[in-house]
Amino acid sequence: MFTPFDYQMMSRAIELAKGGVFTTQPNPNVGCVITQGEQIVGEGFHARAGEPHAEVHALRMANEQAQGATAYVTLEPCSHHGRTPPCAEGLINAKVAKVICAMQDPNPQVAGRGIQMLRDAGIEVEVGLLEADAIALNPGFIKRMTSGMPFVQLKMAASLDGQTALNNGQSQWITSAAARRDVQKFRAKAGGILSTSKTVIEDDASLTVRWDELPPSVQVNYPQHQLRQPVRVILDRQNQLHDGLKLYQHSGEVLVLGTEHTSLLNSNQTQFELADTLAYLAEQSQMNHLWVEAGATLARSLIQAQLVDEIILYLAPKIMGSDGRGLFGALGLSSMADTLELIIKDVRQVGPDIRIIAVPKIKDK
Amino acid sequence: MFTPFDYQMMSRAIELAKGGVFTTQPNPNVGCVITQGEQIVGEGFHARAGEPHAEVHALRMANEQAQGATAYVTLEPCSHHGRTPPCAEGLINAKVAKVICAMQDPNPQVAGRGIQMLRDAGIEVEVGLLEADAIALNPGFIKRMTSGMPFVQLKMAASLDGQTALNNGQSQWITSAAARRDVQKFRAKAGGILSTSKTVIEDDASLTVRWDELPPSVQVNYPQHQLRQPVRVILDRQNQLHDGLKLYQHSGEVLVLGTEHTSLLNSNQTQFELADTLAYLAEQSQMNHLWVEAGATLARSLIQAQLVDEIILYLAPKIMGSDGRGLFGALGLSSMADTLELIIKDVRQVGPDIRIIAVPKIKDK
């Protein structure tokens, strides 16, 4: 069905899509390549919400050469009028002959409509080329569209023996500068950073993306003047945040969820209902991708509520002793059958540290 | 000084040497290649203590073609009469023209004597080709020869959050079958396995190498009938071991260090002086390479005494909570400057688990 040339062109479109990885939130990353015969005549990617979609950039570059061409798009072209006109319409108007999409629109409410529009206009459409790679481009957007929840990455850091601080609370520089740079990259990709007033106040954390701390490989593709700050979402049930914090000394939005968000709190108003809170962020803030940096309590609660998609765990090459503060606090387990199970997705050295990406196994509720 | 052909031949000799990795204890792994021009005329490796050395095998294969040949040996040929005659003499009698050694004998008392014997007989000798690789063949033998202490690998296993058991002691199958096979490989390479009566009794552990649990890649090169059992060294200060234990239901030597070893105990006879104990094993049992499987107490003591060369840590993809039993127990640290620092040497996935090899940083005593 697909030729080697098709694979090559869709691979190129996927690489192009990655150009928007730090900036398209809440929109998805999309890339597009337009070919005449075996010649690329247009290409583009979606760079930023409110700016043209990938197809528009590629069509502009192709100009009249789009007529009779094949368009490779990593996501089904949109069929609705948003801040920009529908891309399906653009492709029809440009008279392309064929469109190959890596995947359908993940929103089940609209999936297939763009494809239908194209087919109705007599354009040949094929779907599913390098679909897994296209899915991997947009874990957050796809999760929000399909489930109404953001994709949640939980960042944790500990010594090799699982301690986040000594018994007296000392924890400075557990992990290395290389690991902190790596964290900056994850923050930069997220739509929001979730933390608690307790963590923010204890560490006087700004929770911003600092361009000069991004890895050089990121800086090259992400100019400082384009820096987008993820929304910092702080759970502050007892109104403890105050103006003197570093949190407020940097540009970028801060969303405080506090006493006025009664609908997000449990019935006796003692804690946030985390599933409701994440659903609220997905709906109200179009939050695709949430990066969580907090303490053991929030980490444990999110995992136990099965709201975490990935744990990003940095282990420093240190032994601190088990009388310190443990990663997830006490769980009170009495049987090995009740341990929380994970699947290791990736493990590597980051500077002197180890980084583990682990995916919680889904349990029957 | 060395030609590409020389490098190729010494690489071959090093690969040959690995053929003895499970069986030469307490002798070193040594490989030898003999060439005439660009032709290999003999090769061999040392397979087992008491059997011929690598050079003898290679000389036998080369026969009269050894005359005028070049011999590549991964270790300086021995100059003393042991259970076999000195290899330097063998090379002289065979009239080889040139000997290239990867490294000198690590024992400073005899280093250089074999080389001198060869030179005195008019043979050209060069030393140092692929020396680092030759050193890596024999960490245990070299450490014992240079310091009088065995090379110590400390095996540990925990959940991702550093717990070795739940609070009630449950710990069955923290790590996977793949990790347990990996452990079998490490055990098989060791000269001895060190544990305590507490661990042996609690787990009713046999601490043997089980051939059918070795990874298939090892089984291929290590036939079942050649299986060598490392000496099981059990610290048993209070004479708690008894005949009913699995420890005694398998072939292989068990060395119990108990109350009669007063010279290895501290002045009030309450614990083993670990440095003295390891030195004793190196001297009395020619122990090159000790694999330690025990609990948090011995692990912590060995690390604090700076007696551990490598920590082999298996982390299972599980969260157990910090109210379980921690890897190294309480250390009572009050400053991050006092944490025990390590260097990560290797990290990889072993089945569903993670294996980390970490080297303790040397601290000023």
C-alpha cells in the first residue's frame, strides 16, 4: 500500500513536526511534506498556537506546484474553523491529488471529518503510515482528546537508596547539574508544571524554564526569544503562597488552585480530588501535558489514584541511609502483592546520575 | 612500536583468556597466540588451576613451528616452578624469537622476572600491548597480588524506592527470574560467596551456582560437568549454622568463620574485623574475587570500611513505600557532605529489572 518513498516522506514530516515540540501547546505537533513525483515542493510544521498549521506553511511553499501533488501530514487535516481556516479546505483549494495521513484526529467527536471532506472533494486519502511515530509526537494532546485528562509526568529525584532528603531535611544538590538541565528540557515541553504551596515555599522554587540551563542541543532549535513558559499550577488549599516568593518574580502564568476551587476539593474540604483537578486543567486550561514536581505526598496520591503516565526518576550515585526521607513515604503495605508495579521504559546515565522512565501498570480498580 | 597485526593477535589472546573466566580461580585468566609471519600456529588459554598454562597449550599446538615465532601473551610468563614448570623456560626451550606481553606480573615481588629470563636467553620482549584490556581480565587476581585483599562485589536488590523487604519482612521475588540468572553468572565467576549465618538461615539459602539457571549464553561456553562451585564463606560468630540447612545439601566447600577465628574478631569479640577477615581469605584461601550476598548490616559495614570494589544493585520496577526495610539501614547522617558517594560504571535493563554497577569513591580515611 505504501511505497518506500512514502515512508521516507512521512518520516520527514514527523521530523518537521518536532520543530514545534516546545511551543505548540495546547495544539498538537504536526508536520507536512508536499511532493510532485519524487520532488519535495513544500514542507512545514505547526510552530505555535494561533499561527498557521503545518499544511498552510507547506502549501504556501509549494504554491502552484501543489496542484496534483501528494501531501504527507502527520495528523488528519482539521475540518473546523478555529483561529485559522480548516486545512482540509486549504488542501482542496490547492487541488492536491492525494493526501496521506499518519493518523486520524484523536478526538473521537471529529475523527474522520477532515478525511471525509477531502474524499468528498475527490482527493485520494490514505491513513496509517507510521502511525505509532505520529502518536508518539503528541502523547498529551491525544490523551486529552481521548480521555479529557492531561498526560502526566511525575518527576522525582533520590539517592541510589531511594532517599530524597536526610532526616533533618537536608537535600541540596542530590542530583547533578546535568540532571537539572535534563529536567529543564522536560519542563520546556510541558503545558504546565504542577506543584504544591508546601514544595514551592520550602524550596522557594520558581518552577520556570530557564533558557540558559537548557541543554545546548535544545538551545540550538529553540531560540531564547521564543521561550514559552508552562503554566505553573500550584495546589494551595490553605492560601499559603505570598508575594515574596520567587514563584512570582518571573514572567509566566501562575494558576493557584485554592480555597475558592471548592468543586475540586473533597467533601470535607481537606484535600484536592486529584482526578477532578486534572480534568479541570484539561478542560479549562487545555492542558495536554503536565509535569509534576512536588513532594512524596502528592506523588504518592497521584500514583495511587492511577493518574500518572510516566515517572521520571533521577537517581544520584549516593547512599544516604534509610533513616532519611523516602521517595513516596509510608505505604503501609503488608503483602508483596500490593506493591505498586511499574514497567521500565527507558534507563540511561545523565551526567553522573541515572535517569529512569517508568510507566505504572494499570490495575483493576 | 606495535603493528595493527600485533593488536589483532593480542585481542585474540585476550578473547582466548576469557575461556577460563569461570574456572581458573585462584589462578588468573591468561591467553596466548603464537605466530609465524602472519600465520597463527598455536593458541591456548589457561583453563583450570593445576592444568597447563596458556603458553604450554599454544606451544604444544605450534610444536616445531614455535621456533623463530612470536608469542603474544596476556600476562608476563611465569618464572617460577609451581604445579607446572615456568612458562618462560618453555618459551626459551621452544626457541621463540619474540614475546609480546600485555602486562607485567602484578605481584611486585616477581614482576619482571619472567621477562628478564626471556631477555637473558636472547628473546626480544615487548610489554604493554592492550594492557588495560588485560588488566580487566583479572580484577581479582591483580587486586590480591597488589594489595593482599580480594576484589569485592556486593550484590544488593531492592524496589525502585530502595526497599529490600516490607516492614513485616516479606521480600519474596522482588527481582525477576532474569535478574536471578544474572546473579548466577556473577556467582559463577567468583572465587567465593560471602554471607552471614543470619541471611543463610532466614532465606535457607544454598548460595550455590546452579548450572541450569545460568544464562544460555554462559551455558554454551561452560559445560555442566566443568561446574566449579565458589567457596561459600559464612560469618557465624554465634555458631548458629546447623546441618539441616540447604547450605549443606549441595556439593561445594563451605568455610564457616566462627568463634574459633578469634583473630578475626574485634577486641570484645562482638563482630568481625572485616578488613582482617578479607585479608585472611586472600591469604589462606587465595581468594581473588569475593561475591557478597547478605543483609543491610554487612553491606553497610563493608562499604563504610571501604572494602567494596563494586556494588551490583538490581532494582525491581516496584514501589514498596519507605516504611519497609531500606537497602543499607540507618546511617544517621546529618550533612549531605557525609553521604557515601559512588560512580556509576554501568546501568542496563535485565529482563524487567534494572542493574546498576556502582563503584564507591575512595575517601580520605
